[in-house]
Amino acid sequence: MNDRTRHLVAALTGLGLGLAALGPGLAPGFVLSYDMVFVPDPAFTRMTFGLTGVVPRHVPSDAFVTALAAVIPSDAVQKLVVLAIFVMACASAASLVPTRRPAPRLAAGACYAWNPFVAERLLLGQWALLLGYAALPWVVAAAARTDEPGGGRRLVRALIPAAVGGFAALAVTAITALPVAVATGRTRAALRVLAAAGALSLPWLIPGALRPAGVPGDGTAVDLFAARADTPFGTLGSLLLLGGVWNGETVPSGYGAPVTATIWLVVVVVALLAYWRWCREPAWRRGLAVAAAIGFAVAALGAVAPGALEAVIGLWPGFAVLRDGQQYAAPLAVLVAVGLGTAADRAAEARWPGVAAAAIAVPVLLLPTLAWGAAGDLRAVRYPDDWARAKRIIDGDPAAGDVLVLPWASYRSYPWNHGRRVLDPLPRYLHRRVVVDDAVTVDGTTVAPEDPRAVRLAPAARTGAPSAVTLRDAGVRYVVVDAELGTLRPSGPATPVFQGADLAVYRIEGTAAAPGDEVPVVPVVAAWIALSLAVFWSILPPRTTLSFPLLGGTPPRNPHPRRPDH
């Protein structure tokens, strides 16, 4: 079996795992779960590029989805993105196992694509983070070869899925890639990793730094997002088993039962020992081990030393990206997957083919409730017709003004979404600036809101009957009530323009100009140009060179072509 066939088999295995995981989510419509919000007919707006002053966590992933939705239906875009996560995860992990035998490679791929980390993050709706996770093994291989001819190009190409994923995906990827590059013993390799990650971060880094409210960072929220035990082995044991998500509602049904958790612990320990003893890949072996250890320490920090993390966030609010600790277990997942593949390879060498086959199946058998849409939790639904009618009214109005959404809460549990909690879709569904409550409440504790518009309008909006005069003076043209209809509406001179079973719309006349909370356009445009040039350079033929010295390109010293990549 040649390399191309091996890669194809691994990719098809990942596709099969993705189809099994999506299940009912493959039906027409959208899967809406927590942060996973896809909408019909998305449009490029100021929000898409982080220009409205909100924290640009959705940049550039929203632009990526919107661009794809211009070619194919947006519900199909969602399914393709989720399936791509499984395909890339399986193929990338399989490619990292230093063997030509297909079964050990598939064991690593299945383990990396189907584990508690993937299940919990998928239920949490963090598809953008999972895009970066899926390509992480490729990043490990590229970071170890950065100093080779064409190494800078390979690194940037490997980082593209994380770049699409945005700030969290790139943060996890950088924490993984940098130790691998440093382990090569060359400072230049580490600088190239930093330069590549920095260039690809510009579309969200620039609007985040230039927003009028500054870089947000609430150190008091460390306890809320710290890793938690979801197995009998405590928080640290749960992280070792690649679980431990902070949101207990996103733990797969039945996960953490003593028997299956114990078997999974044995599998993980065997994988770690096999990696340490038998994985002899010199380029990245030590660097990946260091990255996994650093990632595990960061993942555990909020649980074992919250005061230290709060102090770090106090020094610079940007370190708040470390609050959601479990996501930094991703490099450990790479190590476990490669270790399991290595163990299966040793079993194959010892003529125990049944062990290698069992290694492929064991991740799925120990986490069966990820199948069929996480046991039915991830089901495709259609937006109600009322939403489409309201959209035509609001987007068709030539008058300026923003939209305020009631009830004043960031997450919704719509009956038409089977009660599944989801981030309010209206900011993406409508083509106007939509103001929602962006404060997150966990176990009765609320994280401070970050959108300056939401902060100013919160006192009025929390009443459930905000004054139309107050909203008019604040630049609000429409009030949309998408839950608790009949109990909420603006008070005063607001005209009801649509009343349906699932949504109500009120218009406010004479809206004043909205306050200037927006991000300057020119630096953001420059950031996107820099990103585009970096990606374009990475996919050019090897003989073509642009002047990106830190990324690996150097001007030719003679007219003869350089040696091509290997």
C-alpha cells in the first residue's frame, strides 16, 4: 500500500466516523448547540470582520462560512465543516505514526477523531476550535521541519485550519507548535513559528486590540471555566483521559461510568508508555511530549491554582484565553493517539493482528454515545418561517438603526430547537448590528459583558420593557423578542410590525445615530491583506518567492531555481 492509498484510507475512515457522529444532524437544516450557530443566507457585515466593537472571537470563522455559503447552501456548509473535522483529525493523526502498516495508523486516527475531547467540544458547539485541533498533528510535523527547504510554506499551510478557527484554535496550536520547533535546537525555527502564527492571527488580533473597550479579561471567571471532573478519577484524571470540560451539560450521555472510564484509563496509560518507549521519531518526539506536558499544566491551572491564573490575567487581560483550560489538552490528545498507534504497531510486529484491530475499535466502543448525533442531542432543525418574515422586514428597511434582542440573555432554549441551548442566532441571522446580552452566566455567577453597546443598554433591557425613547436615543431601530412572547416588549412609542408564534418585531421611529464604538477599518483591511499574502505565498510553487524572511522565503541570489521541496 503506497502513501497516497494510506492517506486515502485514513481520510475515508474519518469520514465514516464523522457520518456516524452526525447522524440525525445530516438531515436538511441546521444543528444548533451552544456556540455552534449557522444561519441561512449569511452576509458579510461589519460584525463578520470584528468592526462593531464586540470581541472578535468569531473572526475569521464567520467570514469563512459566509464565503462558502455564497457557493453552496449554508446548512450544507455546516455539515461539510463538521465532517471535515473528523476527516482531517483521522488523516492527520494517522500520518504522524512512524510506520507503514495501515492498522496502527488507523488506530491513531480513530483515537484522535473519536475521544472525550472531541465529543465535549462538539456538544459545546466549538467547531472552530476543533478545526485547529483536527490539523494539529500536521502542525507538529511541519513545526519539526521548519528549517528544511520549503519548511515555512508547509508550516503556514498546516496552520490554515487553525487560522480559520480563530483565536482559541491558534492559541492551542501555538502552544503545541512552539515547543516542537524549540526542540529542534534552532532559534530560527521557533521564530518562524511565532511569525507564522502572528501573521495568521492578525484578522482577529487587530480588531481585538483596537476595540474602544480594550482587551477584555475578567479574572473572577477563572473558577467558572476551569476543568471539572467528569470521571471517577477527579479533575486531573479526567483531563488525562481527555475530558474535563467545564460545562457539565456537554458531557456525552453515559460518559464517565466507572467500568468504561477504567478501561479508557488503561488504554491511555498504555498509549503514554508506548509513546515513551517505542516512538522513535527524532524530529518531533521530544517536542510533542513537552507540548503535551505544557498543555496539561495549562489545562489544570484553573482547577489546581486559580489564584495564579487570576494573577496572570490581572497582569494582562489577554491571558483570559487560558481560562477555558480543557481545550489545552489537545496536544496530549495527539500524543495519546500516536502512542496508541505505536502500541498497535508493536503488537503487529509481534504477530498479534487482533490487538491492532482492537486498538482501532476501542475508542468508539468506549464512547458509543458520540454516535448518532451524540445520542440524539445534535439534530438538524429549520428556522421558523416567522424568522424569515422578520428578516425581510428588518433587512428591507432603508432607515439606519440597530436591533435589540429580548429576553436579555445570551443563550436560548427554543422549543423548535428541541430545547437545546444555543447562542442567540440573531446577530448572524440579521444583516444589521444586533445588540444582545453577551454576559455568560454559569451556576448563578455572571461573567461581565464585553460589548460596550450591551453594557450601556443592559439596565433598560433587563427590565423586559425598555423605554422606546431610551432605545431611540441609543440608536436602536428595532426590538426583536425571540422568546417569552407576550410578556416582553418595549414601553412607549414602539410600533408592532410583526407578531408571530415564534418571534415579534417592534419598530422605533426617529432613531438617533448610534454611538461610535466601532473599530477603524484601515488596520483591519491591512490585517486581512497580510493574512491573504501569507496564505497565497504558502501555496505558491516552491520556486516562487515573496519577501517573507521570517516565514521562510528569501530572495533568490541567482537566476537559477532553488531546489524543490521534498
